[in-house]
Amino acid sequence: MSTFAAPAPSERPVFVLGCPRSGTTLLQLMLHAHPRIALPPETRFVLPAYAGRRGFGDLRDAANRAGLARWITGREESRFHELGLDADAVARRIEGAPPTLGSALGVPLRAYAERHGKVRWGDKRPAYALHVEEVLRLFPDAQFVHLVRDGRDCVASLLGMPWWHRGFHEAVATWAQVMDVTRRYAARLGPDSWHELRFEDLVADPEPPLRSLCGYLGEEYAPEMTEPRAVAREAVPARKTWHRRTHGALDASRAGSWEHRLTPDQIRLCEAVLGQRLVRNGYALSGAVRPDPAELLRYHRVSALRRAAHAKRRTLDRLARVREPGPVSAARPFTGVRLGG
């Protein structure tokens, strides 16, 4: 009689992404509530470090690793201080990590997980939706979780944010671009490395989508994931007042709130340009009439500029790879000296 060993528990890093205001912070907390997974407050060092990698020099040089460690742990812009970690201890770990950019960037994320007694680590940032290629270069074994929300609700929410200064058309174009880019990666990476779920399902009846998510991650479902408010105080910085709802019970009332938060003209434009994407993801249209042609033209100009900027960034990145000073990918499996080890 044949016997089969149970698969080893996964330690693949987990990256949560989506359009801004799609509920990624709520999903971050749900994952952080799992006994094996830790996702920190949103950081700002992974993508900037990748973009500026040539400036750090060859990380096989210990002095360059020390410089990178100071850049990550000593700058307020990196938001490292919100992780609650000892900067000197993490810097030493970065200096002793395998000499690749991915290995160095994984150190503080893994240290955050260890601080919470967890073995799996990762990060949440909506911007990763347009930078999947970069994350894959740094962490080739990453698992991505894409949270989808009705584009009309995302637009309405963005327009109410104190940090959003780009206007209505840019908000609409942002959701469209995220949906198009992530659709391509979903097809390319497949079900072993890409998983999607809807915000509306998550707040209406969280257990079924969370069970499916845990199955994708190779983890046992943990009931405490349905109570994200229990970990909100430790994983959401107090300065982010726009995330105050995460400190309360799950609230499904915000789903579909676009109907009274957007003007009739805004709804018409949203449904005209996002309609196929909305329907594809299970969102019904209101049947609004066509928008003003001048508004359509303005939207298409904004959208074209966004897509051109994205294409230019991809081209510049391919050129930069030719002149990289050293290896980028994290060592596989990721290794690092544990705190106190």
C-alpha cells in the first residue's frame, strides 16, 4: 500500500493588491489575523528600492548592503518605523542576508512576521497591481491576491479621500487600468500564483471566500480571519483615519453606495467606459444613458496618458536590467538570520 507524505507548509510570500480603495486594508487584516500569516502596515521601500537598485551598487559588497540597510531602516519615507522593529537589529540582518536585493527587502517583512510569531510574510499595497513584474523579479515564488471591488464604488471612495488630488477621470482610468493589467497576469500566472476575490463577497459573508483563499495559499482556514477588527489597532497606523471602518464590525452597506455618492453624469461615464469590465466581474449596470461626448473625450485622454506612462516605465525597466550591478531575485527558499539567532 502506497503512502504519501503531507505537503510541507508553505512559506511563499503573499502580496495583496488591487485598485486603491478596493478594500485591500480589510483583506490585509483578515490575513494578518491568520495564525501563520503576517501582513504589515503598508510599506514604502520595496518598489522604490527596485526602481533605484543601480544606486545601491553590487550587494555582494558588504558596504553596499550596509548602505541599503540604512536606506530601508533609517528613512521616514520608507515607513519602516511603523513596523515596530528594532532598526539596528534589522539592519544587521540585511547586512548578513544573501547578497541580492530581494533577499534584503524580504528581511524586514520576515522580521515583522517573526515579531508576531508567524512564519509567512508578505506585503499589501494597491500599487503592486501595476508592478507585478517587479515583485516577481524580487520574489519569484510570490503568491498574489487580487481584491476586486465595483469600479463605481472605488471611484466614489477615491473622490472622498484627502490624499486623492487627481480628479474624477483619473479615478475612473485607474480602475480600468488595474483591471486590464491584472487580468493579463491572472492568465499568465495561473491558479498556483494568482487568486481573485470580490470585496462585496468578503463583507457580505466572509467565510466562503476566506476558505477559498486559504485553500489557494495552502493554509488551514482560521475562523478568526472573519474578525479583522481584532488586529486593526496593531496593523493599521492611527494616522490613517480613512481606514477607521476597519476598527468596527464588517459592514456591507458600503457595497453599491456609488448610487448616491456619484452624480448622474459620473455614473453615465463610469458605465460607458467600465461597463464590460463591470459585467465581467459580476456587477450589474444601471442602464444609464450615454455620457456627454466631451466627457468621453476627456476620459480617453487621461486614460491614454496613464497607459503611455505605464508602457514607458516597462521599457525603462527592461533597459535598466542590462546595467544591474548584481542579482535581484531573493534566494530560494528565502533565508535569513532570525532575530536572536
